[in-house]
Amino acid sequence: MNILENFLSADEEQEIVSAIHMAEKNTSGEIRVHIEKNTDEPIDVRAKHVFHALKMDNTKLENGVLIYIAIENKKFGIYGDKGIHKIVTHSFWDNTRDVMQEYFEAGAFKTGIIEGIKNASEALKKHFPWDVNDRDELSNEISKGKL
Ligand code: CA
Ligand code: CA
């Protein structure tokens, strides 16, 4: 059994991609989800490495947000780029993390990820509103595996 492929069903993945698509209609911020089997690094360190490996720092306003999940470690991290850190407080991250944690503990991974995306986009849109010149700078597809 492939733990990475079975973590979310194809339908669930599609729902998550749609949630990112919808979230990015409200903000110029770019949200991605990466799923990995496991990691030896502390979760926040790994999230930062994955963020850079996915070239998520390649946005005009430095407003990419990564939701990173290590399945076997039963851990997840959220990493946001410099542009966001200049503006939002720690409570933004804590709040998003808490929302996701609650669903994850109940085994509702898809819902947890989607609620995390919604939560992040609500905060992002205040500081990084969508505008007509906005482009989809980073893919909305879920990425997986070692990078
Ligand atoms: Ca965008
Ligand atoms: Ca995007």
C-alpha cells in the first residue's frame, strides 16, 4: 500500500485544488500543499526546505504559503514567505494551525487542509487583495514525495 497515494483520494485531492483556486480569487497570495511520507528534520525546518525546493519564493509580493504534511510523523507545518511575515502576526499562523490540528486529530485530513487554506486566505486577502493584474504564480496542484 502506497501511503503517499492513499493519504487522500483523487476526489479529495480535487476538492483541495478547487479550494486553493477559490482562495486565490480573493488574494494575490499563493497557497500550495505538499505531502511527504516522512522526514527526519524538525517539521518547521522541513517545511521551509520544501518551500524553497518548490521555488515558492518566486512570487512578486513574496506572499506564498506552504502547507506541508509528513504523514508517518503525523505532523504538519505552515510556512509563509517574507512578504507575509512583515505584515501578519504570529497569531495568524497559530490560528490556522489550530484549525487544522482539530480536524487532523479526528482523521479528517481533507477537511483540515481545506479549512487551513480558507483560514490562510482570509488573513492573506486583508493584506494582499486580489487585483486584475493577478496571475496564478504557483501551481495549485498538490505535490508529493521527497524533493
Ligand atoms: Ca496569484
Ligand atoms: Ca496558485
